[in-house]
Amino acid sequence: MSIRQLLLYAVCLANLSLAAQTIPAAHPATAGTLSLAQVLEAAKLNATARISQQDLAAAKSDILSANRAPLPIFSAKATDPANSSSGATGAGLPAGNFPRRTYKSLGLDWTYERGGKRALRTEAAQLNAQAAQAEYAETQILQQMMAKDLYFDLLSAQERTQHLNAIAVAAEATANSAKVRNKAGDLSAQDMMRVEIDAERAMSDYRKSLLDEKRASLNLIQSLSMASAQTVVLSKDWPQVSNMPLQQSQSLNDWISGRPDVLAYQLRVQASQALLENAKALGKIDPTIGVSVDSNPSTQKRLTELRVQFPLQMKSTYDGEIGRASAQYFQAQTQWEQAKLNAEAEWQSMREAYATSMARHTIYVQDILPRAQKVLAQAELAYAKGAIPLVDLLDARRTLKTSLLEALEVQAEHAKTFTALQLRAPKP
């Protein structure tokens, strides 16, 4: 028997169906409802996921930047042999004795990278892009994990409001009946006030539940980056207790290796190793090869010049660059190892949380709620025969109410742990 059926049955046993008034509905009319699948799909496209997607696009652009050779340098110059200050060509001769001639030169220089710097640089960029792809997938999973919690928080809040609405209506009907019985002399004023207090508390709980539901709705809307601020109504996608999202034969290593965050750290280690090799390759001198063509107006001939330039690494051995790259490499390795340990701990925690929530849910549905319902039924019968006071009857009703709300929380916790295992399961 479901929680809602138990509640309705309890209301019938309490003989509270003759409500004198109806409390306004908790939800306005809406065009449709959101399912769990729709919420999870929307979470993959929220603002945080889109930011991670742009990080991926930037990492892919870094590949184009890395896989690029140094640009050639074009140079052009013109030399005027005349002395601009004295107007003479040199050797003390007047400028008017010789024609002014301009020497022109065109050159092209290009740096040749040695040691595989470009290949290593490109490899590191490609690995970082793959890591960004895995981090994007991990971001989507994390957003879905958060969205499913907010989904079941809102779903349980909506059902809690419905339960408390029914309880408040029934309590109000009981209070009205108590007033009639008090006027007829069939009920003491003290018992009537107790019933009225119980009805007021039920109404207060209902109004508090409305506020909690509104907050849960706003939290879900914000997490999905939805522009609409209207009330969200969810379809009741409660998972069944008998469902198991993961097969028992699945190994821990397979689960860890399939996690996007662990894969991202592994790729970061490989990228750091490529950058370390690139830092070591800085010791290979990169020569700059150049060629230029000079025109001599005096002889009407052109001179071709071939030149080679290279830095003099007399004291520089790039120890700083190598040391930094080495430190980053070992740092990436440590982060990878820590990520695997965190994944293993999460594996154990998630499975234990799911097993515990499933067991608790089963206990509430099969044991606690039926007993609370039975206690209330016996209290109703005993009170009708005058065997127990009103206080005991109200206590039995509050016990069933508390059990119903606790069972709803346990059901939400079971749904969260079940969906978490589904989201974390390695994709084939």
C-alpha cells in the first residue's frame, strides 16, 4: 500500500471526510509537468555546463595555436649614403659632385625549431583538450547529480504539501464537529480546545510546507537556468525499491576507469609529461636562418646574403623551465592518484547509502506505516467506546502523520541514491 493510500485510509478511519470547508489548492493550473528525464537533460545545458563547454572550445583552439611553426620575418631597408647634416657624400666632397644613390635590401628570416618542440607542444594541447572534454562530461554529471537532488526535494515537498493539506482539512472538520458536540454537551470545553489547537497546528504545518515547496521550486529553477519563475509541477517518477542500477559483477576498477573526472586527471598527467619533455627540448638550439637580396646602384648588381643566427646558451640550461614542468608533472600524478582514491570512496559510500535507504524505505512501507495505521484504527475504535481519552487519540493521529512524513523523506533519499548510481554508472 502506498503512502498516499495509507493517508487516505487513515483519514477515513478517523471519520474526518465530512470537511466543512476546503483549503485552497497548493498549485495553480499549469500546462504540463516536468519529468525526471527532462530535468536531467536540462541540467546538462545549464549555465555551469555551458561555461565548461566554452572551456572545451578554448582548449581545442589551443591545439591550433600549439601546432604552428614560428612565423617567418620579412625585412626591408633602404640606405641613403648622403650625409644629411653636411650635404656631402663623404671624404669632404660636395654633394652636388655625385648623384644621390639609395641602397635597397630585402630579407627573410625563419627560426627552425629542433628537438620536436612543436610536436610535443601540440601533443600536450591535444591531451589537454581531451581532458577538457572529460571535464565537460564530469560537469554535466555533477549538474545532473545536483538537479536530481533538487528534483526529489521538490517532489517530496509537493507530496508533503498534499498530505498536510488533507490532514489540515480533516483536522478542521474535526474541530468544527467538536464545536457542535460541545454545544450539545457531548464534549468538554477542554477537549474542544485541544482539537482546535491540533487543527491550528495542522494548518500551520501546511502553510510552512507551502513555503518549503516554493523554495524548492525556486532552487530547481535556478539550477536549470530557467527564466520562468512560475510554479513547477513534477511528475511522480519515484524509482521502485526492487530496481538495481548496477550489476553486482561490475568491478571497482571498471567503475573507476569509466569516471570522466579520473580520466581527465589521467590525461592531464600525460599532457604534463609532454610539457616536461618540451622543457627539456629547450636545450636544443633553434637556429634562425635568413636570406637577403641587396641592390648596389653603383655597380648595378645585386648581392645575395645567406646568414644563420642562434642564441649563445653559455650559462642558461633552462633549469627553471624544466624544474617547473617537472613539479607540475608530479603534481598532476598526485591529483590523479587522489582522484582514484576519492572515486573508490564514493563507490563504497554510494552503494552503502543506496542499500541503507532501500532497507529503510522497505521498513517504513511494510512495517512502520501499517503499524501506525493500525494503532490509529484501534485508537479510533477505543475512543468511540469511551475507553481512551481524546489525548491518546490525537497522539495516535500525530504518530501516523509523523510516520507518513518520515516515510516520504526516506522515499526521497532512496530515489536520490538510486538515481546517483544510475548517473555514475560507466556508459558502454
